[in-house]
Amino acid sequence: METVTSEKLMQDMRLVVADAEDLLKATAGQTGERIEKIRAKAEESLRTARNRIQIASKAVQETTTEAARSVDQQVRSNPWTAVGVAAGVGLVLGILLGRR
């Protein structure tokens, strides 16, 4: 089973929005009261989805930036600890990959 990441989810949402926009363009020539109501509802849903995607994208970007700043600050405060942790992770990965 594939692990769903927030980036994958955002890509999927963008694809759905793009497909819905293409569908609305394809049905632009259709007339009728029912079609107009459906198109208006779909356009409103698309606007809402675009806004939510933008908000979620900004939130993910801010969270990632803050995490990077925090890690940078920790590494600068404790450089030898960071070197030790990196060496330990490298050793563990080397052992695990060497077993194959």
C-alpha cells in the first residue's frame, strides 16, 4: 500500500481541479437551466478547492521552513552532536545496506 504524503495529496488535488476545469470548458456550449445550475455549483466548488489548496500549500511551506530553521539552529548550537548523529545514522545505514 502506498504511503500518502501531503505533497502527493496536493498534487492529486491540483489534478482534480484541472480535470474539473477541463470538464467545465468542454460543457461550455451546453445550454439549459439544469446545466447552468450544475456549472455554477461546480465553479463555486472549484473556487473553494483552489483557495483551500493555496492555504494548505502555504501552511506546508511555513511548517517546512520553520522546521528547517529549527534544525539549523540546533546544528549551529551543537555542531559536534550533529556530527555524531550523522555518523551514527550513516553507520546504521551502511550496516543495513551491507547485509543485502
